[in-house]
Amino acid sequence: MDWGMQNRLSQLVQPDGRCYFLPIDHGYFQGPTRCLEKPGETIAPLLPYCDALFVTRGVLRAVVNPAQSKPIILRVSGGTSVVGEDLANEEITTSIEEILRLNVTAVGVSIFVGSRYERQTLMNLAELVNACEDYGIPVMAVTAVGKELAKRDARYLGLACRIAAELGAKIVKTYWCEDGFDTVVNGCPVPVVMAGGPKCETEREVLAFVHDGLQQGAIGINLGRNVWQSKHPVPMARALHAIIHAKADVAEAYELYQETVQRA
Ligand code: 5RP
């Protein structure tokens, strides 16, 4: 692997082999998502706990300080909205020149396996990999399901993750699932990180699935709403950081969460 590609990947994946990405890209199809209306304010207290930000170019330019930025994973697919016909009908939104101009560490693109736009979104990934490999920029594939949240079982996720890796993704972001998540990770020849999906009922539930996913082989998280829509975002970020980078178990992380809530 070329030096540039290795250098960028090592900014994302920490020396312990783990990573904590903070996604704030939801507005690209959801608009001003709850608790992300002012993304600059949302991320300010959370940045110390994460290893990279997942963001679109618009929000990057508008609210992220270029002099003090975490590594950036640039969201480069889009073109649909929650009120439109089909969330899967995405194209690549950002040119390679723009990706280079923004000096990002990686780019992220969604694929919608099994949807009407399967081929189009898989070709988005393949063509993005073609363009980015020339410049040593890693591509993170997002196995998206749009509004079809029930699709998130091991068989489907395993299929989508493997296809993403085969097409050249260097990291795959997918959902954790209760049964068979180890088969999803083991069937994917590149590192897997977990997204959160809609907000869980309790904070402990989030800590538990993240801990379980790491035990099953995921290398980290790309978790948004379950952090910044929590009643206590900073304690959540701190507890997740402890699970990911300090080998905390669920009880230890939850204790840390409660301590941080009480101190605030
Ligand atoms: C939105 C995304 C998000 O980055 C991803 O879903 C993670 O965020 P959350 O934990 O809120 O699901 O790709 O399109």
C-alpha cells in the first residue's frame, strides 16, 4: 500500500487498532435533524472523544475550523431526500478535485444493495475507488438501507459488506445485529465499523451493542444519533471512548457515563 494511503488510514484507525468516528452528515438527506440544527455547537464538546468526523463539504466549510480539525471523512454521495421518491437513488456529489482541495483523510459513499438503485450505487462506489486510489485516499462504504430498517440482519449485512469490500472499500460501515454479527465481520476482508441507526431507548443498550460488536470483530463505531441525540451527549461520548480505546466493559462504561452525568 502506498505511503499516502497508509498515512491516511493510520490517522483514522488509532495505534490500538480501533476507531471512533463521529457522523454529522445526516442533514444531506434529512435536513436539520434534531440536535444537529447547529452542527458546530453539537460537535464542539464531543470532538475530544472522537478520532474523525464524517461530514459533507457544506457543513465542513461552514462550521469546522480548518486550523483545529480532526481527520475528515467526507460524505460524497447524495442527491435524495426523506420526502423524495427513493433514498437509494444517490449519485456522487463531489469531484475528485474538491476532495483534494479539502485535504480530507477519507471519503464515504452509500451503497443500497438489493434496492432498485443497487447497480447505480455500487458503480458509485467502484468509480469513486478508481478516482481516489490514484491519490491515496481511502473510501469508506456505507451499507445503507434507507427507510427499510428491517433489512438489518446478518445475511443481508454480510452480503452488502462483502460486496463493498470486493469493489475496493478500505473500511465498511454497517449496522450491528443481534444474531450473527461475527459472520458479517468475518465475511468482510476489510475493517468494519458500526453505525447506530435511530436512537435506542436507553444509553446502556447502546454501550452494550457497541461492546458486543467490538467483541465480534468490528474495529470501532461511526455513531451519531445515539450520541448527540442523547440527553447527555458528552457522558455518552466519554463512555463509548472508554469501551473503544480503554477496553472498558459495559458496566464500567455505564458507571463512567453516570459519573460524568452527575458531575455536569
Ligand atoms: C447517515 C449516515 C450516518 O453517518 C450513519 O447512519 C451513522 O449515524 P447514526 O449512528 O445516527 O445512524 O450514513 O446517512
